[in-house]
Amino acid sequence: MRIKSFYSANEITTNLYTHGLEYMLSNNVEYVGLYHKYATKEVYTEPTWNAQKSVKLFKYKALEPDVITYNRTSNINLKYKLFKTYNVAVTKQNIIDGFVNRYIIKKINENKFYEVNEKTYDEYISKKIDPALYNIVKIKWYITGELNTIRQGSIIIKGVVEKNTLAIEAAEKKLPKLSTYLTDPLQYYSDKDNVTPADINGLD
């Protein structure tokens, strides 16, 4: 339990991250992940206070190797799911709609990005994938339309390049350096004029 029931904003430092060797849990397990701290020198897990999830952290103390191994193996959280990567499959409907939803996941302490499907995204949102280890974003990725932004009088119509570039920049607020993974704003671009019409006989 925290020392005080209320803390002003200037008493709290939020959204901190430790790669280890700084803090540990009450059972002496080294802590890696997001945390926040208070002017009272209290430190808790989670980026901000969460009454249901935040756990008090303590200054890290090195333990004997066999003790560390035991603590880590005996506290493995088996409830979290693993995920599989996914290759985007653009459908005729995507082309007609003009976009495809993309889901990118990244381990918090690594600059590696993985494309996953909507099911994995939903599992992350429902906390079936460890939110302390991964971040994920959903991106509306445009695949048809004008390539470049055009102006028609006082009206500006954004092109695919600009719309996808802006989408990447917005997503980088949650997944830094995403632009090193999504390097081509015209990836999956398709000429809508060449879409094969649906089979009127219902055989398509």
C-alpha cells in the first residue's frame, strides 16, 4: 500500500522503464519492465498507478546464481500467449475499400518489429499477450488512390504516400523507430482501375 492516498502530479514520475539490475519484487525476482515512482521514494510497477496491478518494487540486490534461477523459473507466468507473424494478404474488398488494417507488435526493449493479424491484436488488447513486454499498434494503411497529394482550388486531397507517412509518424509515438520497419509508404499499393469485377454468376 502506498504511503499516501493522494499524490500531486509533481510528486509522480511516470512511464519509466528498467532493463534490469535496478529493482526487484518482494520475492527477490529481478524486475524488467515499466514502472513509476514517487517523491516519497516509493517505486511501483506499471507506467502509472493501477490499484489492481501495481506492485511495490525494491532496490535490486544481487543474489546467488542458483537462487536467481529458482526465482525466475518458479515465477514464470504461463497465462500469456505467444504470437505468430503474419504476411498481409490484400483482398479484392481491401482494394475496393482503399485500405487494409495492419497490426505491428514490438518487444519493448528491442528494436524488432513483427506484423501480426487482427486476432493477435485482439488477444493483446484483452491482455492475453504480456503488455509489460510488448506494445502494439493498429494502422489504417492506404493502398489505392492518388499517389501524391494534389490541390484542387482550395481543396487539398492527400495522396497515399502522405497518408501512410502520417500514419507511421502517429504510430511511432507508441512504437519508436517504426519508420525503420515501414520504409515504403506504397507497400501493397494497387491500381483500383484494374480490380477484377465480381462474378455476377456468384462463382467468384
